[in-house]
Amino acid sequence: MSTVSRASLDQKLALAKRCSREATMAGFKAAAVATVASAVPTLASVRMLPWAKANINPTGQALIISTVAGMAYFIAADKKILSLARRHSFENAPEHLKNTSYQGTGRPHPAFFRP
């Protein structure tokens, strides 16, 4: 069984904290934008549309807006966590796995498909 050094654990913990903070900030930014983007049409429709005025009370309005903000937060935070995990796993991968270019023997790509 291998032993793990204290410095290695501290480094992984610091990386996890930084990634968590970045994901939280990305989620917060997305939630702020989503709140404004959902509040404007919700409040405008309640003022202008007779059906919305009759059927969507202030609690319903708040529920619509907060649901959109919550979904945006979790989706953005999850995407950020996955992208950071993908990047860090690629950085820690062995060299023979980092070369993902295909060296096939097929015909060459046309000029507009060339990487």
C-alpha cells in the first residue's frame, strides 16, 4: 500500500477549495443574470396580460424567478466543476495518454478541414 504525503494532501485540498470557489462564483454570476432575465418578462406579463394578472399572484412570481435562478446556479456551477475536473485530470495524466492526435494512414484532409 502506498503512502500519501502531507504536502500532497494539502495541495489537493487547496486545489479543491479553489475549484469550489470558482464554481460558486460562476454559479452566482449565472444566477444573477437569470434572475434579471426571468424577472423582467414575468413582472411585465403580470402587468400586461389579463390571464397572468388573474392567475399569477406574487408568490407565484417569486417562485418562477427563484426557480430559474436556482437552476442557472446549479447548471453553471456543475459545468464549471466538470470543466475544471477535466482540465486537472488531463494535466495529471501520463504522457502517453496526453497525445490525442490521430496519426492514421488515411488520405489527408482537404484544406478547409485541416487542423
